[in-house]
Amino acid sequence: MELFETPLPGVGVRYEFTSAAGDRVGVIVRRDARRELLLYDEADPDACRDNVSLTGEEAATMVELLGGTKITERIADLRHEVEGLSIEWVTLESGRGLAGRTIGDGRIRTETGSSVVAVIRGEQSIPGPGPDFRLEAGDVALVVGSIEGVQKALRLLTT
Amino acid sequence: MTVLAAPGVLAVSSVSNILIELGAVLLVLAICGRFAARVGLPSIPLYLLAGLLLGEGSPVALEASSEFIRIGADLGVVLLLLLLGLEYTPEELSHGIRTNWLAGLVDFVASFTPGFLGGLLLGWDPVACVLLGGITYITSSGIVAKLLSDLDRLGNRETSTVLSLLVMEDIVMAVFLPVAAVLIVGASVVEASLSVLLALVVVAVALFVSLRHGARVSRVLDSTSPELLLLTVLGTTFLAAGLADKAKVSAAVGAFLIGVMLSGQIAERGRVLLSPIRDVFGGLFFIFFGLQIDPSDLPPVAVPAIALAIVTSASKVGTGWWAAKRAGVGPKGRRRAAAALIPRGEFSIVIAGIGTAAGLERDLGPVAACYVLLLAVGGSLAVRYTQ
């Protein structure tokens, strides 16, 4: 898939490509986090038949709906590689499970054999949190281990 | 009426008079702006009209606030150019120069020459002719960018051609303004050439420094507090503009170069915070320009202004068509690109304002006002109705 990039001075950057079905599609990445989705006209290839203006948040939602980020894809691929390997995300809720307590408190490694390999807190990603890492409500934990181990760990983290 | 025009009664204008006049002026601008938005036209021509109607030869005289409006107009120009510079990153500018210099050159020759020759035909001083050339050359980035955004044409292929041409024009202006300032001062040929060279060097160096160190400077000046950001950016800009003016490089260009140098977060935040301030002082600038023109001076220059408008619309249409064709755009896109270059606006008035302030040529102001009124409105309609 060939992606064409054209700078739009004063606005941002425009990307466009032709889909396998023959539609010409584009996205304008504006500097103020807004995005514009462009559908080019067949009759007049330089003009847009339609365009959709999206705020930054709407664009992020579109990304999720359209199939998730590359990271999730790569994790899915990883699951194929190692039989019996489970990788799961879980969001900690306030007042339940390990919210407010450290990973070591939960004894996840000892009890379940799986590990919390990363924590996402808001905009920040913390890879390889140690046993002294204190989890908070709203954190998203990435748990890796055997299928049963991960299920047990998820229960520990959220109940 | 007597409140606004009280000659001889008060030696020093009282605060109340200043406030009343300013309030009235700003409200007039607001009404013009609302009407313009309702009708789908840019607001600049309406601001000009308001200034024309309120200026010399009108029943209402702005006495107390004239000093403030004059200073406000100067600040308006600086802010207009600062915000223009903030639109672009140094990388966009250098990329623009490298890839579009030929189109920029064609654009300049095609649309500067008619203005210059027109001035000569009218019997004007050569320096005034140069200014008129600049007035007919520069397309209004403000009007065009807003139109393209409103009409959802930012995604169109021909839009990148149009925007690149606008970038080139803004770069040419950065050199043109200091040159014009030098010519107005009336230096000898040697002095003038040296000043031109100095201006070119300063602009080139500023761009180079922006490319290398702009990011660092931007980080240093940035602040999450709007108050600090405003104070820092405005302080830096006014200081740079003043120093640039002293160095004969023109305050407007100094402000533009500061805007170009700032990029990243500070540019984003700065644009959001400064646009409203620019709009207020920019409005004062347009009204101030109109105030200086006697409406009765307009009819005599109507014919030359209309002729210039027609010729330089054709030159822009030709330039746009050719540039779009060169970029591989189809016939409909070429038409849209051609129309998009027609509107004239804020920059032409800036150049005319420089000429009027220097007292060069009586008819420069009226011709410019007529010309911009015609093409701001006519050009916008052309863009809107070219599918």
C-alpha cells in the first residue's frame, strides 16, 4: 500500500492512498490534533467527494473501531508464536483488587506464575514495574503468563 | 455627535471621550464582522469600508482616540505578521523555497509587473510604483486559508499548490518590505543596494538560525501559564520588531521572523492566545487605514483600480492554472487553484499603509482601498463559486 505524503504549510500534513477496492482515501493530520478524513471523488480525482472533520478524541475512537493499534496486533501475533501463552490487559478499579497496593502485596508471581510486565497510567507507560510498584485505580496492567495463570492474576488484580 | 467631535473645548482628551470613541469603533467592527459572517464574505473589506465612512469628510470625527488607534494600528501590523510567522515552521519555509522557487518567481513577475507599470502609467513616483506592484502581487493568505477551510477544500490536490504559492509569497514579502522601507527613505543607489543586501542577509540568517536553534529557543520561551506565555511572546516580538525597524529591516518582518522561529508547543499555544488580540488590533489597523482616506478621493481612481483588478486577476488565474498543471492536477482542480489566488487583503493594505505613512503619493491609499475592496469581495466570490 503506497502512502503519499504532502505537506500543507500552515495546516499540517496530508496522507493519501488508494485502497484495494479502488477508493482513494486520505487523512489530513492537522497541527491542532484535529483530523480530517477525505474521500476523493472519482469524477474529479483532485476534489473530495466528502470529508469528515474529527476532533483528536473522535480520531482516537475511530482508530480503535478500525482495528486497534499496531501494538495490539503484534501481541496477537505473539500469542500465535507461543502455544498456551496468554497476554491480557486489565484496568484496575477504585477500591477493588490491588488498587492502592503494590504488585508485591498481590504476590502475583508466586501465586499465579504470571507477571505484570507493564502498567499504563494515563499518558505514561511504565515497562517492567517491580514488586514495590504501587498500583492505582485507573491503571491498565499488562499481564503475561499461562492461560490459567493470567486468569488467576486478573482475578487478583480486580477483585 | 457633539460628544465625539468637540474641537477646542478640551485641550486634553478626557478618558471618557477616548473610551466612548474606542467603544464605538470596536462595536462598528463587530457589526461589520457579524454581517460579513452572515453573508459569507471576509471581514477585511467591511472594516475598510467602515474606516472610509468614518474618516475624513465624514460627519463623525474621532478626536480623542485617534492617537490610540494610530498606535493600535502599528501593533496590529506587528501582530498580523507575528501570527503569520507562527503559522509556518522553519522547515516548511525552507522546503517551500527549495521546491517552489520557480512558481514563486512566475507569480511575482506576473502580478508585480502590472502594478508597477500601472503606477508608471498614472505618472507616479517610481518608489510608489514599486509599492503598487507589491500591492497587486500579494494574495491574501488570511482570506484564502479561511475560505479553503470553510469550503472543505483542504483535502483537494490543488490546495497544496495554492498553499505553497502563498508560502513563497510570504517569504518574498519578508524581503520586499525592508527593500521598500529603504527605497522610501530615498537613499542613494549604493546605499539602497547595500540595504537590500543587508535585508536579504538578515532574513537568510534568521531562517538558518531558526532551523538550527528554533526548537531550543521555543522550549526555553514556552510556558504552560497563558499569562507568562503572552508576556514572553509579545515582549520578544515587540522588542524584535522595534530593533528590526531601527536596522531598517522593517518591524513587520522582525515580527514575522520571530513567529517563524517559534515552533512546537509555544507556537500552538501562542496561536490560540494571540489570535484574538491580533483580531482586535488588526481590526484597528484596517479601520485606521480607511480613516486616512477621504471617500471623495475614490471615484477619480476607480477606473485605474478596476483595470488593475481585472489585469492582476487574470495574471493570478494564469499563475494558478500553470502551477496546478505543473503539479499534475486535473482541469477542474486547475480552475479552483486559479480562483484561489485572486483575493487580496491584509498584506496589500500593510504595504499601502507603509506608503501612506511616508506620504509618497496622494492616490496610493485610495487606489489600494478600491483595489482591495474589489478583489477581497470579488476574489472570495470567485473562490466560492468555482467548483
